[in-house]
Amino acid sequence: MKKTTIWVSALLAGTLATGGVVYASTHEPDSRGTVTRVIDGDTMDMEIAGQETRVRLLNIDTPETVDPNKPVECMGPEASENLKSLLKSGDKVDLKYDVEREDRYGRTLAAVYKDGEFINRSIAANGLGVAVKFEPNVKYYQEILDAQQEAEQDDAGLFSADISCTIPAQVTKALDELGQVPSETASSVEQAESAAQEAAAAVTTGLATGKALAAITPDTHPVTAILLATSFKKSVTTMNEVTAQTQKLEQKHTQQHDDLVAEDKKRKEEEAKAKAKQKAEEQAKREAEKQAATEKEAAQLAAKKKAEQDMAAEQQRNAAPKYVAPKYVAPKNVAPKKTPPTYKAPKSVAPKVRTPPKSSVPEKYTGPRCYAPGGKSWKPCG
């Protein structure tokens, strides 16, 4: 990360502002102290020249933990434990001062050394505090800032992306999610839907992270505010820009999804129509084939029947007539009854006038008559 050195008095104005000026003294009793109790990551009680004195470390600020009017900051408890590990009750320390000896709360402002170790610097080197300066006390600022930058390079403490509450952890998490959103055009409805969902989730994380960090102020989170204005300003800006880009990507995937759904719907409708048409054609073909088969079968049956009839007629024609012997009937011994012929009078047709030949039949003959062929003439029988 890029190292940035800025004045932070504006961010922490009113937080650590000093009160009346008390100029440094070289009085020997003030240069030694005995630790009695650690208060938080940058404050402790000491016995100095026989007096119980609250000491605030110069040019270093650690995350808040004990102020009742402020929330506990990220790594605040760890910073307190860190100072407790560096300074234990009863430890003898050397004290050095700058221009102003006390802040507005009456705390003594000092640089603390234990066995040659510069405690103010060690806190920054562990990544559990940031370098600050309030004019005119700037004597140890650069040394502490250098230690802070070492911690930043080592990803220690407040600069670690492995500790969930830190700024780099939050920004890295958001950027990782945002970076996983596919940018290529989806080739299916499922891919477009998945990409849109991924983008929406990543955007939600990015927006939530940006909103949470934007809500941090020097009054509520002094150390975090300093880091946002210095070490992590660029990374937070990058996260916000990537979030905005991913929002556009989400819109793109959503539109792709809607377009693909519409195309898929149209394709399915066309497929359904084509299938229905094919089914109707196949049905018509089957019916036509069935009708043709029925007609063919009927024609075959008719042809077969005619052939059978023709064959039967031909066989009948070619067959020899069957001889049937007459049935013999014995004659009855009965004299045949003679039936005289029934007389039929000739039709009333006017005879042609002619002179009949003179008959040899006596007039007034009443005996049997025998007619000549044709029935036109007769003669007495006998």
C-alpha cells in the first residue's frame, strides 16, 4: 500500500487537543516512572516523583475501548492487551517529553522507554496504533510513522486483511466478491440468471461496506477515521468505483437474462407450433394411408369376389350336363275319360258375301257335323 503522511490534527481536533502549555523540564525525578496500571492501548497510570500520574503516550493513537461516549473500535481490545504485554505493573521506565507536557484532560504526554525499547514505536510497529501529531508536539511523530508503515508492509494488526473488522479485510472481501462477477455475455438463461444473482450479491456487499465506512467519523472512530483518510483512502475509492461498475454489470446480466427468457419463450412457441404442424401432417398422412389401405382392401375383395364369380361361371359353362333318368310311373288301369271338344262359336265377323255352293246337306239337318279343316264347311258325320 502507498504510504501517506498527512496532518491529522483536523481529524482529531477536540479529541486530543491540549490544554494549557506546560514546557518540558529536565528535572531528574520526571525522567523515571513506575508502571502501576495499563488503562488502554496508549494510556497508563504511573508513579512519577512520588505522584500517581496518568500518562498518555506521545504521537501515537490506538483504537478506542474505554470512552463511554464512543463505541469500541476494531482492534481496541487487542491494543490494550498489547500494551499490557509491553508494560506490566511495577516495570521501571524512562520518560521523555516534548514541548507541551499535558493535554486538556491533565494527562502527562510522554515518550516511554523500557530497557531501551521505545514503547510508542513498538505499538505502531505491531499495527495496533497510528502516528498522530498535535502541534507543537511533533518530536517523535516521524519515528512512529515509520514504524506504522512497517506494520502496513507486514499486514500487521489494523493492516491485516485476515482480521474481519479491519478496513483491509472489509474492502478485500467486497473487492473479491465484486471481482468474481463474470463480465462475459451469458449463453443461456441459467448462466445469465446466475451472473445477475452474483452481481447483485456483490453489489450489496460493496454498497454496504462503502456505507459503513462512510459513516465513520473522527468523533466516533478516531483511529479508523485516520486510516480511511490516509492508508486506505485509495483502496476504498477503488472499491466504490468497482461497485458502481458491477452495478452496471448487474443491469447488463439482468437484461441478458430477460432477453434470453424472451428468446427461449419464442423458440419454444415456434417449436410447439412446428411440432403441432408435424403431428397434424403425420396424422393426416396416417389417415390418408389408412383410407388408401381400406380402399385397396375393398378393391381387392371386390376383385377377388368377381374372380370367384367369373371362375364359377366358367366352371359352370365348362361342366357336362348332368343326366337325370326319368322317373318311371306305372300306368293306372283306368279307361281314359273322353272329353268332347268344347264348341267355340266363331267370332262375329261379317262374312264376305258370296254365293255359297249348293250344299248337299239336307235342310233342317240336326245330326252330328264334321267340319272341314279351317272350320268353314261341314258335312254330316257318318
